[in-house]
Amino acid sequence: MSLNGLFPIEKWLFSTRSVLNMLNEQDYTFLIDRQNIEKYKKGEIVFKEGMVPSGIYYIHSGKVKKYKKGPTEKEQIIYVANKGELIGYHALLAEERHQDSAAVLEESSISFIPKEDFLEVLQRSPQFAISLLKALSHEFTVFANNISAFSDASAAERLAIALIVFREKSKADLSYGEPIVINISRSDLAGIAGIAKENVIRLLKEFKSEGIIKTQGRKIWIQDIEKLVRRSNRN
């Protein structure tokens, strides 16, 4: 079921997939197709906070979480990147160390794009540069909205929002009519929602008893998206 008219998903979700559409065939081949593809296992680190960036990354398949750790080592997941997205460009453009870490949520195929290649294409393709700037601007809007909304949201509202957003992420490459499965650990779901794992487990049972979701192991299916939107209190 579409979220049109139900939930303002554009305030909670951004993607860099459309940025690459601005490249002509030659530049796309130079930036993406000629790079080596590496296989990453679930949980494997792509880059760590504090590292000096020497390039960016393109996700051919899988999902990657970007996160920060607090003093207690608790993860706060900032963003989940999908197939077709770029990550790691913030630090490179700012000429800073990485301000967050990235690790794969599921088995993934990722290419490393050297700094020189990225900057060369950025300089010779104004459309690509403008598109990336727009993506960064929207990304800031999403982060600002998250901070504002989560500051006064209950644990149930945070989890509902996290499930809605991750549902949209999970359906990106599905065929029409194919069921949407949210496949994520309870710890990572807690990291996205910014609540304790124990609260996630309790609230999922509550949502299940209300007929909002069904679960099997770590997999979650949204049964009633309208009820979930009402639970988010953001419709």
C-alpha cells in the first residue's frame, strides 16, 4: 500500500540514487563501472569514524548502516543506504575525517571510488555537482526533521516511524506485488529508533497483538500500514 496521503515520507527519507542519473554514459562508466567490486559480509566495517577518507563508496547490492557510538558504546543509526547509493562523500567534500562509521546490515557488494576519480567527475559535470548539492540539502532537512520530531516522540512513535521508513527502504528493488519484508536485527532497529532493545521487543509484541505487524525470527511484515501511521502520530 502506498503512503501517499498517509505519511509524509519525504520528510524522513532521502537517497543519492537519483544523483547518478545526471551522469552521461562516459562519466558513469568512469566513476562506477570500471571500479572493482568487493564483497562484504554482514557486520563488516566499510569505514570508521575518525578515518581520513581517500575516496567514497557505491553500493551495488545490500544495505549499509551509517552510525555513531556514544560513551557507552550504544549505536545510534543515522541512516541506512540502499543499492545504488553513494556513501562517504560528506567527509571527502568537507576535507575532514569521517564523522560517523559505516557497516553492512546484510551481505553487500560495494565499490571503492578513489578521491581523484570522484572529484574529477564532479568538476567536469555541473549537473552532477548540482544534483549532489540538492541531495545534501534535502539530507540536512531530513536530519533536522528527525531531531525535532524525535525530541518529543514516545518510544512507540519512534519505533513506528523507524518501521515505516525501513519499509520504504526495503521495497526499493522489489517487483510489483512482491511482499515487503523488513529484515533487520532488533539491535539495529533499536539503533534506528533511538530506543532500548528491550523496548523494541516489547513494542513489537504490542504491535503484533494489535494486528499491525507479523513476525518470523528477525523478519517483520507490516499488516496494517494505516494503523502503524496512526501509531507514529505523524500523519
